[in-house]
Amino acid sequence: MKTRQAIYTLLALLALAVTSGCEHIDNKTVPRFTVRLDLGSYALWNTYGVNGMGEYRIFDRIKRIPANFPYNVNTYTGFGGVLLMMGIDTPMAYDLSCPVEASQDIVLSIDNSNYDAVCPRCGSHFNPLTGNGGPVSGVAITNKVGMRQYRVMPSNGGYFISN
């Protein structure tokens, strides 16, 4: 009888340890701004899209990045710009502003050695390639914040990015 009770107690403690280890990452600290980036034709995707794992592009309508992109009144690039990155098998998109700083003026850059997105102010690193924009190091881990992710949907030989 004592053995059975000890086993149940051990299983309860194990279940508690497993469930308490799950941490929620908040990827909504960056204000929600409209995102509408149409790379939906083969020609646009071939020119401005990403194809190989780790390849990335930055889109910012206000700063006109890329300079030759055909921005129009229906194009919106979020709060701090859009990071489009090719993951293992699909393109992914994120807001480029740092989720710790949550400022339009503080945007992440990509470390080409490991594809981390890095904040120039707080020094936090995020994983947009395989970690859904989750924190890798810095204050972002303590604060449990990650990059705001956008939807990337297939469209006529290319992709359409929105929130």
C-alpha cells in the first residue's frame, strides 16, 4: 500500500514538474500595425522573395527598403518593417522592431553567421529561422518576449504577407 502511494506521489510530482516547465513567450509586445505585402506573382517573388534557407529580405515602406520595390497605397509593412526569411521549408515573416524595446526606431539586424535577429540597444538575440522568433539570449529571455510573427500565404506563384 505504501509503495502504491509513493508511486502516485512520485507521478504527481513528475507531472507538476513537467507542466510548470512550460513557459509562454509573448510575441505581441510590438504594437499591432497593418501588414499587407504582396509578393503574389511569380515575377515579384522571383525578384524580391527568398528561396534558400536563411536567405532574408527586409521591407520598410517608410524607409523605402528595398529602394526599387513597387510600394503603393495598399502596401503596409507593420510597426518596424517586415523581415522575410526562408526557413527550413517555408518562408516566414516577422516585425523587425525589437520586442523588448517596442519602438519603431529600434529595429533588429540579422547576424549572418547564425541567422539570429539582434537588437542594437538591449543586445537580445531572437531565432527567426527555426525558433518562430523566440528569444535566444539577453533581456528577451528574462522578459519572455519574442518577435511578432506574420502570416505568409501562397498566392499565384509567390506569397502574400499579412497579419
